[in-house]
Amino acid sequence: MLGLRQRPKIFVIGFNRCGTTALHVLFQKNGIAALHYHGPKRKFIIPQVLALNYSLGRPLLSGMNRWNAFSDLGLATQKLVFEGGRLFRELHAEYEDAYFILNTRPVEKWIASRLAHMDGRYTRNFAECAGVAEHKVAQLWRLQWDAHVDDVRKYFAGHNRFLEFDIECDQPDAVKSLLAADYDINVIHWRKRNATAISESGSATSTPLTGETDPITKTPAG
């Protein structure tokens, strides 16, 4: 049996606010060396490292290669918007034996959750950096969602190391089955974490279920 750090990488390539924290904790609780948004002791932020490595033409995981699982690859600040999951083709080219999980949920619930994230600061940061009015952000996110999900589905069609995982209706056994050849996943550790309550009107209230916080804003990430 290969040591954990020699086993294939696991990339969660869906957007944030789609169960990235729950998947990260599932990996951690099963002894997998996992990173979620930031590195140990918040010494680096995964999307920033990915963006820098990509721009410099370096291997994408330079500085992070000793970890096995990566989730929450997106960042929105007033100076940088970067969706690391969009590098799925490049990541696959560098790690052909890696596992890829496209984490999804109903798109309108995702948008409501994002709009509420960080008490609206995430939306404001995105709007300022992207140079769009705040009221247009939701529509831009819908377009990004549709393009990304469509691209990923087409690229990984029929691929046996790819899983599309709807966090609201799919069971963690699907993750267990996907990784079974290289990882022994105990699904007892699966539960919703850092969830957002969505009202019938479509509004959202961020309700963190873990103590995990965003390393920059000190507010819940995921």
C-alpha cells in the first residue's frame, strides 16, 4: 500500500459554498493530508499559490505538493478574483491519475449562499475587482456556473476518476466508491458543515457549523 503522500491527488473543482468544507473534513477525518483554502497556520492561500504558479509557468502545486486533497480553490478580494477550479485541465495534465470531484448544488441556492457569504463582503469584493455593479454579480455567477459545469462534464465524460457530487441529494458513499482504489473512506465523518440557511424567499443566512474561518477576513470560509 502506498503511503498517503504518494497516493493520487484529489481535487475538488466546484465552486465554494458547495460543500467544500464538508468534503475537506471528510478527507481529514480519514487521515488524508488535505488543504482547504489556506495552508497550515494560514501561511498561504491555495488560490493565490495556484494563480502565481500558473502565471510563472511552474508546476501548479509547487509549494503544496506534499498534500493530497485540495478544496475551496476560489478567491474574491478587492484586488483578485480567481477560480482555481477552472485549471482542471492543467491539473489533470500534470496529475493524470488524480481524482476530480465536481461539487454542485441547485444553482439558485448556491448564488443565495454566495451573496450572504461574509455578510455580503464576498459579493462586494467580487463586484469591485470585476468592475461590475453589485446587482449584476448574481447573473455573472450564473454564467460562470453554467460554463464551468458544462466544460467539466464534457472534459471528464466517461472518466472513471471523476465524480459529479450534488451536496444536497447525493450520498457520501459515492465519494467512498470513487476513491476506493487508493483511499479507505469512512462515511461516518460526513455531515453538512459551514452551511447557509436558505429561506423560501431565496434569501440566505450564513450559519457556520464549524469553527473554521477565512484567513483574511476571519469570517467563515467554504
